[in-house]
Amino acid sequence: MNANWYQVETPHFRIVTNGRPAMVRDLARDLERFRAATSQVLRVHGDRQQLTVFALANRSSYAGIVGEEQARQTGGMFNHTSYGSFALVNLERYRFMREHPAREFLFHEYTHFLTYGSSPVQFPYWYSEGFAEFFSTAEFPGDGSYMFGAIPVDRASSLIHDRPMPLEDLLRATPATVDKKQRLKVYAGGWMLTHWLIMSSDKGGKIGDYIDAYNRGADPVDALTNALDMPLEDLERAYLQQAEGRFPKGKGRLPDDYRPADPQPRPMSQQRAVAEIARYMVMSGRKSESLEELVQYARAGGADSHELTSVMAVAETGTGAFERAEEILATIPADLHGEFWYRSAEAWLWLRRELQKGTESDPKQVAAVRDKFVSLINDNDEVAAHWYGLAIAMQKLGHLRGEYLEMLEQAYQRAPREGEIAWWYAHELYLDRDAESFAFVARPLLMQTSGQEFREQLQSMLADLPADGAPPMRWAGDTLGGTFSKYRDHSAYKALALAFDYRGACALGYIYGSPDQDTANERALAECESQRVEFDVETPCRVYAEGDRVVGGADASGRRL
């Protein structure tokens, strides 16, 4: 990596680069203009936090972060994490693009950020990429106006030389079902169909209905044809005709109160740049080999630092090597223990170490961890990971469910696409019998989840607690929703007890046909407790329902199953 590093900062972007600073300054200006234009057109605001962009000067720098295989296949990537959102780009790969290296890529990714950053809503693959491609070619003539809708450079070849992907294949495509060649066709076809919907049809206002239906689990083809009120044959005819025609551009004006950004590149120490990149690699789950190579480079090139040392401790904590992590943190001088990065590393080490002990964890230590996360949140309340850690510590300490659920909700709002956070939050909303809120979280999560066991669990819960006033559906199988369905079928004195912890581990016990309610409660708790020990569930069993009345929700409101 080049030893000369700079950072360029605007109100909504922070770019860390070892490229030419003047070029990156222009890129930051363009990104601010793009944000002003797209926020106005899209009417969404996904930028509570600054977006951090690592703009790498060349392929070598880029490969040092993502690995050789990814560097061959991509020129950039985007990550949502519980610590924020990040984009990486290889400036050298885009040096031949019009206007500015990496502009189209970053405009594409920032469109994803605006539409996905603070929402769990899922877009179909073709529309997600086609929509981002549509806005990626935004132009700014210099008179306060903007234009969008031109053919993206990377799509022009596909549109000219390849046959479009058949429409039904396009609508059903997912990232998991297409190879590299098909993926290029999805991007091209997605751009083409999106362009028609927005610019040439009178159906643009129906896109929201389509997305809603898709997120409710409707068939991808039926969802679009029903929303647009068009037979598939007519829609495919319009789609294919796009490949033969011209593509009009949309126009608009920047908001009257928009003021151009004028960021000034500031030198950044190599030590700080390397530490930030290493932290990103750990947060985004990059392979440990790449991280080790970066550390070796830092030590050989004089770019080692105490902050980088703390990142290595975080990496060791993530692998369960707690003693090693503690040894690493012990090498950091005491006068730096008040730094945010040190306190975060220490809080997660202490929490993970206590969690490994299960039911044998030390309440005093967990209480100390809770207080550490509170302190971190008081300093910066935008880091979802710290709200999540606080929620876990509070559950471990036996705080009232409504109290730790508030912390979990804060984590979810900041990182709705983090699987562990969303999974736990969905279950808690299910137990509250909050059908609308549960469906809002669970349906997108179902689309992200590939494991069969997890999918069946979510499907059973959605069937048992349907939104929109639909009646519950029977679900066979040993799942949470299936158990609730069976419980509802019984009458007389009955009770349901459960324990559910932050990991998703669950224990259930239900009894029916008891001589009285007290006996039903006692027997349900005893059955739940035996499962809790067997399945290593950390939270205690509590009576959740007496008869058909919920008594163990977050607010103990007495709502019915």
C-alpha cells in the first residue's frame, strides 16, 4: 500500500484514500451533489451516519483488503455492519470511466445505501440492481440541475451484444441462483426494465404495490403483473422493445438550499489508516489471512499502532481466544484506556467471555459490562453493536423484558440487516403477539435466510401470527409457531411456559387438561425447565400463557394467543 494517506470529509461522507487527493476531493463533491439529488427524488433518508469510503489507489491496495480472488472479480464492494456502512473501491479499475473514476460505482452503491441503509425492506434482485444502475449515471451540468437515466458504461456492452434475459427468469433471479454471466444479464435487464417503468410507462406509481406484495411473500412474477395490471406477455413485449429503442433521461434541479461542498484533503497518518482498514476487515468478516498480511505489512513498514493492537484483540475475541485477547489488550498503555476504540474492544471481550460461561457467568462482571456499553452509547449513540451488547447484558442480568427490548429495538433501527440482531428482535415481537411489527421484521429476514431450519421457524411463526387480520394457519412440525398452533387447539386448564435467550435458543413446556390453573402453570414450568437444561438456554423459564391469555409479554397486557 502507498504510504501517503489522506481523508476527505463532507457532512455525509468520509473518504479514506491513498490515491490522488485532488481527484478524491472532486469525488466527494460529486457524492454530496448526488445525495442532494437522489434524496429529493427518492424521498428516503438512509444516512443517519456518515458513509465511510475506502478509495484505494490501485489493485494491489484493494486486493490487500478483499483478497486476490475478489480483486479479480470486483472493482468495489459495499457492506452494512453493526458498526456502520462502508464502501470500498479500486480507483485504478475505473480510471477509464467518463467524468470521474469510480463515480458510477459509488453512485450505484450509495443508492443502495439510501434505500437499504435504515430499512429492512427487501427489493427483488433485478429491481435492486436495476434501480441503483438507473441512478448511477447521474450528471450535473453545472447550472444547478441534474440528469439521470443514461446507459451505464458497464451495461452498454450487454445491451448491444447479448440477448436480454427472459423476463420470467429475470423476475425470479436471486444472487444465489445466477452465475457470473447471468448476473451481468440481471444488471442489464434490471436496468432496462426499471428504466421503462420509471421513464416510459405510466406504471411508476405501482412499484410500491409490487414491493409490498413481494415482501409479503407473493410469487415474484405474479406480484409484478398484478401490481401493474398487465399480462406477462404484454410486459415482456414492452421489456424486449426497450433493447431496440432510445432511452430518455430524467431531469431535475438541486434543492434551492443546496450549497456545494468544498472539502479539503487532510493528511492521515499511515498508522491510523491501517488501523481503520483493519477494523473494517474485522467488522465485515474478512478472512483472517488478509488481516494477518495487513498486520505484517504495518509492522514491517512502521505503521503499527496501539489502535491496531486493539483491533487484533477484537479479532481474537471473535474466535473465542479470550486469554490471547486479554494479553494483547494488556500491552496497550494505561493512559490510552479511555480511548473509544480501547473501551469498545474491552467491553466485547468481557461480554463474550462471560457469555461463554453460560449460566455460570458472574453477575458482577456482566453488570460491569452493561455499564461499559452505557458509557460507549453516551459517547456515540449511533453504533448498533453497542446497543446490541447492552441488550444482551441486560437480558443476562434479568432486567425486565420490556427494558432490554428497548435497547434491542435501538440496535435494530440502526442495523436492520444484521442477522443476529434481526433474528432476536423478530422472536421478541412474535412473543409480544405484535403481528404487524413482527411481519415487518420477519418477512425481509425470511428472504435473507438460507438455512432450512431457520426458514421453517420463521414460516411457522408467520403462519401462526399473520398480519393484515388474516386467520392463523395450522403449521405441522416441531417449531415455535407449530407449538403455539398445537397449544391453541387444547381447552380446559392449560399453560405454556418458555425461555428464550439472545442466541435464539428456546425451551418450551405446555400442559393441558390439568385439574386447575395453578397445577397447569407448575407442570408447564417443570417441563420447560427440563428442556432449558437440555438445550442450554440461559434465561429462566416463565409462564407465558394461562389458558389463551398471554401473561408474559413485554407489557403483560393480557392479549390472547
